[in-house]
Amino acid sequence: MKIENGSKLLFIGDSITDCGRARPVGEGLHWNNLGNGYVSIVQAQILTKYPESRIRVINMGVGGDTVRHLKARWQTDVLDLKPDWLSIMIGINDVWRQFDNPLIPECHVYLDEYKSTLDELINLTKPNLKGLVLISPFIIEDNKEDAMRKKIDEYRFAMKEIAQKHGAIFVDVQEEFDNFLKHYHSYALALDRIHPNLTGHMIIANAFLKAIEF
């Protein structure tokens, strides 16, 4: 496994990461401290298979966040916590607000801002990291001509380019969901195409674990 023993692994993102995690810092082995989503699954898998690794998992997801929100809390929620490994999943709300709040442009995060902000945050953090993982934004929708799906793909491919630029691990969860949707309708994972059930979170967790060579 790529993550070294004794490492501090911090996840940051939006509601998909948050999933009801403890405040102010989501960590610990008590029930639901890490939320009830993919972060909790990742910790459980690492803890059961590699109990000797003593990897400390922290969840700093906040529901509704865009990359603009991450920038506002980056110092307290990432830099001050001094992670060894950092996982970032962001971009869904950056796109979604353009569709569910089309008349409120001040809450929209367009692609140029998304790319420049993500790049800035990585530059601030990378010198102190042993490893960086970028998890793609996604929509649980296999129609690639759907307007929001097309926009998500733009942000997803932008994140992939940023990952390549910084030598980060890129986890393409959109591709994983697309593979699942060859067999099931999106309702099998999420009623709103965004917030996945346990099966969806397992897909994200498995993709992350595969990427770190679990």
C-alpha cells in the first residue's frame, strides 16, 4: 500500500465526503465520527487489513462546499492539521449551482476559477505532503449528452490534468459509476444523481483503495 505506516490521511470535500462526520474535526473510531460514507469505509478497510499500520484518518468534508469554500477554510482544515496524505474530492457543487441556482451567478464557480483555485491550494500544501489523491467530481448519469453530465466531465478532465501536473494520484469515480450503470439505472445508487447510497459509497471507497494499491 502506498500510504506509509503511521501516516495522517485527511479527506476534504463536500457532502459526499462529509456524510454527517463529527465536528469540528471528524476522526476517531467511535461510531460515525468519520460519517457514514466512503471515508468511513476506507478507514474500516485499512484498519481491518493493516491494523499494524496505525494510519490516522480525518474527515473534513462540509456539505455544499465548492472549491471556493475549500479555499476559505484551507488554513484551519488542512494546513493546520498537517496531513501526510491528502485526498480532495470537489467540483460537484461548483457545477450543480449553475443548474439548480441559475439566476444566482455569484454562487457559481466556473471552470477557470475551479482550476486556478485547486492549483493554488495544491501548491500551498504539496511541499509538506507525502502523497496527494484527487477524486473526480461525478454525476450518476450515463447519458453523456445530458447538460450537467457534460459540464461535470469538463471539471473532471480539468482535475485529471491538474493531478498529472502535480504528480498526484487521480481517482476517476465517474468512470466507476459509468461501469455500474451498464447494469443498473441510476436510481439504484442515488435518487438525485448526486448523493449515493451505501453501494455508491462503496464504489468510491473501492476506487480510492485500488488507487493507493490497497
